[in-house]
Amino acid sequence: MKPGTKLKSTVCETEVMVIRAVPGVEVTCGGAPMAEERPAELGTPDPAFAQGTLMGKRYVNEEGTVELLCIKPGKGSLAIDGVLLRTKDAKPLPSSD
């Protein structure tokens, strides 16, 4: 997985673009591994990983070593090693006093 790679969920419509990644990490969506090609038939998302994704949001892990940009929303939630990714917060703008 390298920056610029597009990953597709195998259980819902979610698609993401890799912004930042580390080698050997497997991203899942809806509890199933994501792939570069969508399968002919989608599976069913795991209810524990079905909170959904939002288009245009960036998702990161706690360490900040993986960052994904959602380019197509879906019903599954993004995770790495069973840990849900969180949305990246916007940086506060400096005050202009």
C-alpha cells in the first residue's frame, strides 16, 4: 500500500485513496479487507464495523502513520487490526489579532 493507491471495500460502496501509509498494514472496511478491485458481488458488513464513512473526510489511526481520504461513502467503517480509524480533525487557524 503506497500513497495514491485507491482501495475499494468488498462489503459496501466505500472507496478510499491512500494519503499516508506504512508497509505491512491491512486496511479493512466493514470488517473485511479492502482491495484494489471490487468483487463482482459484495459481501455483508460486520455490524460491529458498520458505522459508515463520509465522503471527503480523512481517516487516521491513533499514531498518525496511516491516513485515508474517503472518495466514495458507504456503510462500512474503516479499521486497521480491528481498531476503528477516526476522522482527522481540522487544524485550528491562528488568531489574527
